[in-house]
Amino acid sequence: MRIDIITVLPELLESPLSHSIMQRAQDKGLLEVHLQNLREYGIGKHRQVDDYQYGGGAGMVMMLEPLVNCIEDLQSQRAYDEIIYMTPDGERLHQGLSNRLSLKENLMIICGHYKGIDERIREHLVTMEISIGDFVLSGGELPAAVLVDSIGRLLPGVLNDETSALLDSFQDNLLAPPVYTRPEEFRGWKVPDILKSGNFKKIEEWRMDKAVERTRARRPDLLEGEE
């Protein structure tokens, strides 16, 4: 998979995407992440990428021309399955969406900044808009890193144990069950006996029961229509 991220602040994305599982995915050749500095497509000698908004109002808007030129330059090199804009008013990111995007080959992500991007980009070029929550950040770089991480870890061969992702929270609309590791007892806090029993059928039943119990207590909305 290849992901191109258009940003005015590529340095914000360098660290999150160059460590741990994301670095492993890239080292294995399973994921390519390319940061496209929008200022390289800026207007004039100052590489301008933003301007005042029509109609007045506080805040600058990312300009049409630099974004169009960057997007079309990338499109001239390859076909993209989706051109994604990270925005608070987009579709809320969820596990099912990450699952679907992990099956794609080429993705482009636009990181908004200031008061956002010229609406004509959204109308004519963007194919998907994604939000990571009902709040506003300074730009789309951190949401883009979240999206890439959520997709990249699902690619076959990225995780050492490929079944691990299948047991994550929100797969099958359930939160993950409790997990434990050594020591078996600490300050009188004990690991449940069932997990030490060696009866894997019973252990899986226990985990499913706990997943449903935790989901019902913390996110009952995920179970709506399931019962």
C-alpha cells in the first residue's frame, strides 16, 4: 500500500510514522508513506498556500491552486482509490472504515490547516472526508497520523501475530476483553483462574463474555440491534 499525505507541516508527521509498528510496516515493504510538502506548490516567491476568505471573517483558508496542482501532479503518477480530507465534519473514523481502507492500494490524504481548504477542492476532488472525533485541532496532521496507523497495522504481515488485529476493540462491534500478564499475583491482585486453566475453549468463552460485559457497560451503543 502507498499513502501520500499532503501537508504544510511535514515535520509533524515524521516522528509518528517512523517508529514502532509503522516503521516495521515500511521496513518490510508493506507500506509506503510519502509526505508531500504543499509549500513546494505554493504561489509566488514566498510559496503562498493560504489567503483571506471571501466574505470576510477570522482565519486564513488554504488556497485552491497549490492544492489542485499538488493533487493533479500526484494523480499523473498513479491512480488513487481515495482522496481523503481530514476534517471535523467528516465521517467519524471507526474500525470498519479502517478495515475497508486497508484493502486499498493507493490513498491520498489532505491535511487541512487554518480555517480549512477552499470548498471547491471538497466539491470536485475529494472522494472521502474523515473525522477522528468531535473536536478541533490545529491541523489535519495528527488525525492523518491516526488514520495511517489504524490502517497500516491491519496490512497482512505487519503484526507479528496476524490474529492480534482481529481481537482488537471494535472488531465485531465489541470492546476487547481484559488482559493479564506476569506476575500471577501482585499485592493480592490475582489473575483470573480460568486464564491459567489451559482449557482454551473455556478461556475463549470467558473472553467473549467479558467483551460483551465491558461493551454493555461502556459502549452500549455498539450492541444496538445485536440482541
